[in-house]
Amino acid sequence: MSVRDLEATVLAMREAMEAAEREAADRLQAALAQASAEAEQLERMIVALRDELEAQEQRHAEELQGQRQQAAEEIRELQATVQAIRAELEATGQ
């Protein structure tokens, strides 16, 4: 083999190595871009789910407050009924 043949072989190997490095860099860049896009999508999903959870918690708190108010009103009505029955019994018992 001559020096020129060796130089050509070295040049071809260098070009092949550089091409392989570029392909590897391109694949890495694509993988990083995809991972970044997936991370952004997951972050948006987390925000949306968190917002929905907060909205559900708010609705639940409002429903619970309404039930408490209704229960308190029913207790007042029952107490008034008991008081009226007591007054009636006391009035008829005398």
C-alpha cells in the first residue's frame, strides 16, 4: 500500500467518523427536543389537573356549606316545633 492509499484510507475513515458523530449529535438533539416537548406537555397536564382538583374542592366546600346551612335550619325548625309542642302541652296540662 502506498502513502497515498493510506492517506485516502485515513481521510475516508475520518469522514466516516465525523459523519457518525454528526448523526449521533442529531439523534441526541432530537431525543432532547422530544423529551423537552413531553416534559412541557406533562407540565400543562399537571396544571390542568391541579386546576380541576381545586375547582372540585371549591364545589365540594360550597356544597358542604349549603348542607350545613340546611341542617342548621332544620334543627331550628325542629327546636321551634318542640318548643311549640311543649307550650301546648303545658297550656293543656294546667
